Amino acid sequence: MPPPLPFPTRASDAHKGDLGRVLLIGGSRGMAGSISLSAIAALHTGSGLVSAAVPDRCLETVASFHPCLMTIPLKQNSQGQFCTDAVSELTQRIGPFDAIGCGPGMSTSEGAIEVVRLLLRQRNRKRVFDADAINCLATMGWPTTATSDAGPIVLTPHPGELLRLTGVAPSERDGQIDAAQALAAQHNVTIVVKGGPTVVVAPEQRWTNDNGNPGMATGGTGDVLAGMITSLLGQGMSPWDAARLGVWLHGAAGDEAAKTHGQAGMTALELLLAIPKLTAAYENGTI
């Protein structure tokens, strides 16, 4: 299957501020790699400026993964997770960002839940909720039974996270997809139902991806996807378009990584490093 839509173009006189300022929020002690994968994926997908907001204890670790990442330290509890005071700090820092991704490695601490509450209130800002951000939503009792417009949001649950949101078991794949679409309609959001194959649903639309491979069933690949979709949102795409193109690029990068490393031998890092080859192919007109 060809790409679902073109990759974002950039003007010949573009500068970094034109290409999306994105923020990835997450991490905790022992889980610094998750948010780092997301942030570096956003860089490789074309964002001009990428920042990672992490618990203070994780800052040096995250910053060491890539010299082009900017880092924002937030207050933490004794376990190295966001504490409730982190929310006031974050409130002062999120103004400049075009898109925000939240959740990888974050935990479901009280502070993390408050971070998610803050982002839910940012209804005019494009947001991606992944991993522990979705678990926080479930802990908060979201979604409610009431219909509402949550604003431009992409949710990226794996089957276990979708179970917590909808109550439908992973063994009921078709039921999970239907439940995700009902949830998308209830709150006017886009949901990436991860799996083999991944399905993207919106209130009245459904798209099934056909690339990717079982080698992508390894820790960290979902964090990469969250960063890619956040990047595309920051470059001006709608949630529906960013989710579909992000999923397709993610699968294509996984297939590229498997060619070199094999399905059993590849990790999320090899997938991450395959992204530039895909973006180059777009620029060269070979895909």
C-alpha cells in the first residue's frame, strides 16, 4: 500500500521555528529511555525544535541521548516521578509549543495525573496521549458518559490500555476497534488502535495500515510512534492525517529495520534510526 498522504513540505527559506515546536512530556526514574525515544523520533520526523519535559532526576540522562534535544526539568517525588508541583511549572512553559505528546515512561503518579488534567484543558492545542497518559485517563474515569469535544487529540493505546479505557478485552479485536470508534465519536478524537494490523479510527472514518512486522513487538516502538505523530501534528497536519501518516511511516521504518537486523534482532532503536531513510525517500520521490 502506498503512503496514505504526502509528507509535509518545507519552503526553501524555512527556519526551525517554521517546522514545528513540539514538547514531549514523560519519563521517570528507570524509564528515561521511553521519553527519549519519543523526542528523538520527533526530531527525525522533521520537527524544527523538540523539547522533553521530564522529572529533574532524569534530565541529564535524557539530554545525553541526543545533542539536539532541549530539556525541561520538572519537580519530582521521592520515586523520581512527577509530583503535583510539576503542573504549575509546566503551565508556565507550554505556551510556545505547536503540539504536545505525553505519556511515555511517565508512571501514573498523582503528579502525572495532574499533568494529564492540565493537557485536557488545552483544548486549542494539538496533543498526543500515549502509554501512561492513557492509563492516567483511565484512572481519572475518562471518558465520561457525556459527549464532548476534547479538541485535537490523538490517542495511541495498545490493546491493554484500550481495555482500561473501554472495558473490551484484547481478545476481542473487532470489538476493541468498534469501541475505539465509539469513543472517538463521543469526544471527537482520533484513536490509533495498535496491533497487527494497526487501525486508525475517527468519529466517521476508519483506516487500516498494511505494513510493519512482528519484529516491532518490542519495548519502545510505541514510544517512537508517539513522537512521530506529535512531530507531524506540530508541522501542521490534522490529527487524522498525522495519525495515518505516522502509522504508515512507523511500519515502513520497522520493515526497513528488519531487513538489516532481522525481526528477532531489531529493537526500537533500529526502527528509530530507519526513519531518516523513509523521509529521504519522500524527498527524493521514490515513495
